[in-house]
Amino acid sequence: MHGSAGCLIAALFVCTLHVCTAEELINPPNKIAIVGAGIGGTSAAYFLRQKFGKHVKIDLYEKGEVGGRLATVEMEGNLYEAGGSLIHPLNIHMKTFVKELGLSPKTPSGDLLGIYNGEEFVFQESEWFLINVIKMLWNYGLNFLRMYMFVEDMLDKFMRIYRYQTFDYSFSSTESILHAMGGKEFSESVNKTIDEVMQKAGFSQRFIDEIVAPAMRTNYGQGVKINGFVGAVSLAGTDSGLWSVEGGNKLVCTGLLYASKANLIQGTVNSVQEKTRPLKSGGTTKLYEVNFETSNGGQLEMYDIVIIATPLNSGFSDIKFLAFDPPIETFTKPYQQTVATFVHGQLNYSFIGCPEPCPYELSEILTTDNPNLFFSSIGAVSPVKTKQDVDSSRSSGLKVWKVFSPEPLTSDQLHLLFKSYHAVISKTWLAYPHYDPPKKLPPIILHDRIYYINSIEWAASAMEVSAVSAKNVALLSYHRWYGKMEKIDQENISEKIKSEL
């Protein structure tokens, strides 16, 4: 009897003695490649290890630093968050990562906020809660309460994905993920602006212009023309209880890399090509040849599965997909530039309409959508690691401020914003997609066993959203490898889960 046939008969015989799983009939993949070591790539490595087991080799390619758009800058011996900064208290994956990796959460200090329209403050927070409530009611009626309910409804729908993923359900497109969360209206919110969505929901135009637009500008460097889903995610960032990771959010990425036991390859992936290779037992198999460049020159590796966890746009990656039929599209949709400038100095309150001495000391200043403004927001920031000693600079009026702007600040602009300063560092990012709905979302499945985590960024870009997409890709690649199609794109998942319990 031939060896391979004998093995198959033996496997089938074993299956008659107990319930046989697909994994016992199909060999697991030998090697998986992940391109990009940001939160998407490192969490994918973590979830892939959980699903495929300890024997699969996972290579993680990164041309820059682990963490990607989670990064810190150093100023005068302290580190400050330069990329993704705050995490919502209901972000289950990020909370789980922090707990399992032995990291610590850090709560930002409660700073007072003001909203500036280029001429005056249209809203200023008080230290007194009751005064804030009276101001909100006087200026905006019940719009603030309705915004709270609007965000709660979005979060309630978003939270459904955790239950689906707990039961190993996956989705083959970003549209399917959104539809599973909240039905047709929820999935179609990516094709409408947040302005349209909130006007339809009955919010006043004044509230949208003076409260909603500033939140969009500080979170995504764009106004109320961004899509409704990312707009709702942005408004969730106005909730209380936001937190970050002690020592820097990028520690989650380095921790996940270590926990996944993935092999980090410091290099640039140039191309991916499908190849046919002979099997020892006879026949052939399809593999993906990854061509990459390291400090040692050009190299090739073969993989069963390839996960792309970096935007397929110039400025991020120039990966070529060679000889695929039909061809794999690369995406030319633009990413939004934002510049984070850190300034250690004394803010010039008179420039933003507050006479000296300023009767209130705001620590976060958001702006309305005024084309004459050269900055989106200004906020006082603390180092990523909490110090035991009291920061004496606060009493002297000197703070470290983070200024978001679409373009690098000029010397003249810095002198307008600050009475004095003695340290400046800036970081220019292609931070998130330029949201201009309606737009077709990129596919998750680029080829038979090539997956694209960053498809979901075009619905909304956030740490937790990337982790959700990473887990979905890990589950999707696992189910498609083993032929578990009943776990992909299922309708009425809630009913199926009830039947499984």
C-alpha cells in the first residue's frame, strides 16, 4: 500500500472512533508571513498563534520600528505619545492585551477644554460640573445628551463583534463586519458623511459645527465630511474613562510580538508572487514567494499564507504583486497628513482671544472648521511614564504642548502661539485615510491566501479597530485553510450562537 494512501485510510479509521476535526485531515500551514509590525500586524501574529498552534512559523516583516503609527518622541529626557494616544474603556482587545502582557493602564489628567473658532471661544469648560451642564443646555439644548445616546448606540452595536469573535465567526469583507454589527443602516454609514448622519438624526447645525467638527479635526485632521462610522468612533473619544499604556502604547506591539513568538525580520518587502512547488508525496502545492530587502541584501522566502498589515499606498509600502491573474489591485486613495509638534513653552493665550492674565487656564483647545486657522488643536501632554515627583513646570506656566496641524508649523506661527519656548520637536504622519465618502472599501481577501488587515481603516482608523480586523483575518485565514465555511459570513449569527450554547 502506498504511504500517502495508507495515512489517509488510517486517518479515516481514527475518525470513525471519534468526531474528526478538519485539522486532522488537512496539514496545518508551515509558514505565515505578516508585513507590518504595527498594532494590526502584531495582534495578527498573536491571534494566528492562538489559532494555528505552536508549530507554525510566523515571520513578521517591518522596515521601520515595531509599533508603526504607535510611536513616541523624546523631548528633554521624557517620552511623549506621537501617534495613537488614547484608548476607550470598552476597547476589549486592547484591555485584554494590556492585562495579559503585564502592562499598566495610565489615566490622563482631567484638563479643561475650550473650543476656538479663530476669533473667540464658542465653548469653555469650567471646573464646576453644574456650570458646564448649564452652559451646554444654554448653548445647545439637549444635543449633548442626544450625542451621548448616539455614541452609546454605536458602541452597543460595535460591541457585538467581540461575541462573534469569541465564537470564532469571521467575515470576508469589511462591509460584512459592519453589517453583522448593526445591519444595513450601520454598514451604509461609511457612505454618508457624519454631517449628513447627524443632521438626519436631528442634531442642530450649530452643535455639529461647534462641537462635532472640533472632535473630528483633533482626532482625524478632517471636518464633518468624514464618513458617519469613523465620525461616531471619533465622538466616542469624547467619553470619560479614556486611558493609555504606561510607558507608551507601542509597548503593546512589542509585547504581542514577543508573546506570539513570531520571528521579526527587519526589512522591506518588495514583491509577492504565487509559485507552484512539488510535494515529496507527489503532486504540487501553491506557495507565495516573498521578495524582501534587508541590510544583507535581497532575499526570498516561501509562505503558505501572507497577511498584509500595512497600507498598500505609496508612502507606506510599494509592494508589487507579480503575475497574478486577475491582477491584485493596489490602492492609490490618499492618506491624510497630520503634523504633531511638541513645544515646551508658555502658551500665548492672548493670540487665542484671552486677555492677559487669562482668567481661565485651558489645557486642551480644539478648533472649529475655519480655513484661516493653521492648527487643528493644542493640548498639554504628560510623559508616557508617570513620575513620582510633582511637575514643577505646571506652576511656572511652562508645559509641554502637542499641536496638531495639517502642515509643519513655521517659526512665525510658533511665535504667535507661544510667548516663549525652548524646545520643539515635530513628527509628520500619514496618519489615517482621507475620508471622502462614498468610497468603495478595499477587499480583505486579495488572493486565495493573501489577506489585507488595513481594509478596515477605510471604515475607521483606530487601535481597537485594527485589532478587531487582525482577529477577523486570523479567524478567516484559519477557516478558509481548513474549509470551515460555516464560520464565515453567516447570517443570523446571534441565533446560531444561542443554538451553540
